[in-house]
Amino acid sequence: MSVIELIDLSLELDGKKILNNLSIQFQAGKINAVIGQNGAGKSTLAQTIMGLPDYRNFEGDILYNGISLKNLSLEERAKQGITLAWQEPARFNGIDVSSFINAGAKNKSKTTVKDSLELVGLSYTAYAHRFVDKTLSGGERKRIELASIAAMEPSVILMDEPDSGVDIEAIQYIFNVIQYLKTKKITVFMITHSIDVLKKADYAYLLCNGMLVDEGDIGRMVDYFSGNCITCNHINKPVLEAVQ
């Protein structure tokens, strides 16, 4: 059963085709990984599904539980339960961590904030009343953003390189969030260049030049991280640099 289905999805930006006739069914309640070289169209795909302003003029369709998202704004898609975790988390002046997490939380409470912060390895006492601004490191903001998503419990979460900007010590907490989302039957669309993150997924899709060139179970798709990529006309080298 799919929750997000792409039907012949194509998108041009600045006269260049970034997505090219993509037809994909993302499995409901599963961790779906999207892999491929830089420039393959992965982040563009996430932003198109989310409905960001510069990514609305696409051909084909995006179905959410069988209903077209084509004419829905970003805000309307968010109300449907779709959310996007940015590769570089935003900074917010004048809002503390507790308020930030509770703003979108399914159950707004001190306990929700505390449990969500603990999930990403951060202390309630140390972080709840700090502001989500430049006083926090990029890694801390990433973990707090993921804590807020765990508290939100959306139907679909689009994660753009969830381990980006996070130190090795904190990676396990990112894995905690991914596992938590899975236990809640939340559908995850996860862009990654990391073999360790890929191994947390249930199924993977390989993009190249905006096209789907392969898909399969993780045990087989891991092979692409060893440089054994499908021969194609992509300008970049095979994914040898992605090996962790």
C-alpha cells in the first residue's frame, strides 16, 4: 500500500529538466530511502512533494492517499500531515525550544517536550528554555528539529540528509528518531548519501538525472555505495565518495 504516489512526475527549473517522468509508490508506514549522486534530483523531489513555491509548476501528478496534491499549497499539504525536515534547519528569533516543539506537537505538554528532547539526546533542563537561534550549533538545531517532528507525529515526513551537520556521537540519536517514526507507522521519505543511514531504511530508490533507474530491498541497493552503479550519462562519478 502506498501513501505517496508519483505519476509521470516531471519538473523543469531554469530551462533544465530536473525530474524526468518519475513514477514511484512510496510504501506506507515504511522507511523509504532515496539515493543517488548530487544533482540527481533527490532534494528537488522532496521539495516538489512538499509544494514549495518554486516547485509547483510540474507535469504529472502527486497523489497522497489517492488524492491529488497538485492544486494544494505548502500550508494545505502540511495540514494533510506532510512535513519536511530541512538539510539545514531554520533559525527562529524570539522562540525558545519548548515553544518550538510544542507549536506543532500532537500533544502539547512539558512531558512531550521532555520526551522528544531525550529522544535526540538533549536535556530538557539544558535546552527547553534556550532560543532556536544562532546560539545553537547546526547539529543542535538539527536534533531539535527532529525532536519537534517526533512530537508532531505527521503522516509523512520528508527527511533531507538527516545526518547532515551532526557529529558522529549524535548519529545514534538520529537513528533513534528514525526508529521511533517507524514504530508510529509514519511514512518516511529519506534522502541520504550515507550507507549507515541507508541501512536503517526498508526499501530504496536510486535516482540519476531525475529518473528512477533502480529500486529494491536495502541488502541489494547497498551495492551502489561500493561504486557499482548503473552505467549512465551522469556528469558525476559513481558513489564511491559516499562510503562511510
